[in-house]
Amino acid sequence: MPDPLMTDYSEQMKACAEAIELGISEYVLPSEHHTQINGIDFHYLDWGNDHLPHVVLLHGGALTAHTWDMACLLLRDKYHLVTPDQRGHGDSGWTSDEQLAGDNSGLMAEDTRQFIDHLGFHHFTLAGMSMGGMNSIRYAADHQERLDALCIIDIAPETMRVGIVEMEQFRQDTETMDRFEDFLKRAQMMVPHRAPAHLEYSLLHSLKPTEEGRWTWKQDHRGRRTPAAGAPEVSEDEMRAAREANADRMWDDLKSIKTPTLLMRGGISNVLALDAAERVVEAMPDCRLVEIPGAGHRVQGDNPKDFAAELDAFLSKTLA
């Protein structure tokens, strides 16, 4: 059972890297930072070498800043990598009760803007996966003058419902469990293509003990757009209309982004279909698509070696 207060996880990092044959000889932990952003305590990791080109990586839903760790070990000598825990995830703060019924995507967009301002980057690359990809698209549409490059990972206005339902069902089934090992067994069933040591490393940073001595996710699972007391429930038609409006806005944003963009799709993703990814490339002024073999929706976790290689190849050419 892991120590929830562990600060030196270098041995676990090494075991993970060796299990997936990452092929590195030096293991370096990122520095941990906290700052106040948009009304919450914001936690982030900095991998050092701040004289190198800046790259900010935004994780997906139910993940944490550590989802990028294996890729960062491969890229840290060429880029200054910063990976935040987004609102309601990892060791960052949660949305206040007063704001819970509001527009969470708007809050996260403002989080991203304020966080970049806090870092003081005038020019940088932004990469985001799934939820982080949506936040990256929104930021890129509004702040193109600051972006050197954009990387969108396994997300588009059109997604496959089967993958979304599968992830949500897994979350509900594992809301709280008795032992850390119980989560590990369920994770092995969910993603059997990952090495056990890799799953254990991911869960080490994604779980926390409860006051009752059980384990749960480091994630805010309170419902979004919860109606106020006495207000009518949101109907299925209203929710569908909201999803369509969000998709329309994302299409508008994508079409407006002139920043050189790399769209990554997991080769076995059940969230982003190939034809949907190709429509994104057609809609954007400057975008190319790569598929990462053997990777599902969580591309950077399923295949960090190829993810890092493709991102490096794209940035080496774009930033030159």
C-alpha cells in the first residue's frame, strides 16, 4: 500500500519506466508548486530547464499532472515542461459550491489564462488531452499571438459515445474501494495493454485515502450544472442542446486557429474516430494528424515513447 504523503517516488518512477522499456538512464523528479489561480489553490509540476522552449501540458478528465511523467522524462532535456493539475483534479482545489452550477468550461478556460499569465510565458507551446484538449482549443482561439504551436490529443467536436460511457462507468464503479490493490485490479481489467507497474505508478498519484480508511480518486465528482433548490431538473433535450452548442463553438474555434497544430489520435481510441479526426484537419488552417500505435484514449499514458517522439518531431520542425 502506498504512502499518501510520499514526496520521493523516484523508485516507483524507475520501476514504471523500466517496465515499459522507456530507455533512459537518469530519473529526475519535477519540482512541486502551488499558486492561487481564479479563486482556487492551483498545483503544478515544473520539470526544469526553463531556458528551453516552454511547453504546457493539460491533462484529461480523471487524470492528473503526473499522466505526463514518462513522456516528460524523455523530453525534459529539449523543452521546459510544465504540467498543472486542473481544477477539481489531483492536488489542485475544487470549484466552490457557489460556482458549481455555473459554466465549468468557462472557469477552466479562465484558469488556463491566469495560469499562463502566472508563468509569464510570452511564447510557448500548449498541448492538451481530452478535457485538456478542449481547454487548449479554447485558449488557442483567444490567444493565438502567444502560441508557437498547439497539440490536441484524442479529442474533437465529434466523439464516440461508447468510450465516454465506458470511462464514466469505470469511475462510478470505482468511486470508493477498500484497498489500493482493488483499484489496481480494476485498472488492469480496464486497460490490460498497460504494464502493472505503469498502472500502479499512475494510481499512486491519482488516489487518496478517505477518513474512513478506504481509497478514492483525487477528483471532484460533484455534478455539474446542479439545479438550485426548487429549480426544475435539466431535461435530456436541454443537455443534448448544450452538447451541440459546445460542439458548434469548438468547430468555430478550430476553424479560427492559425497556429501550427498537431492532432494526435490513439490508434485504438474508442473516443476519437479516424474520420472525425480527419474532419478536424480539414477544418483547421494548419493542422496535421498522427496516430499513436497501441494507444487508446489516454495516448500519453498508453504509449509515452511514441507520443514523446511525435511531439518532439513536430516541435523540432515548427519551432525551428
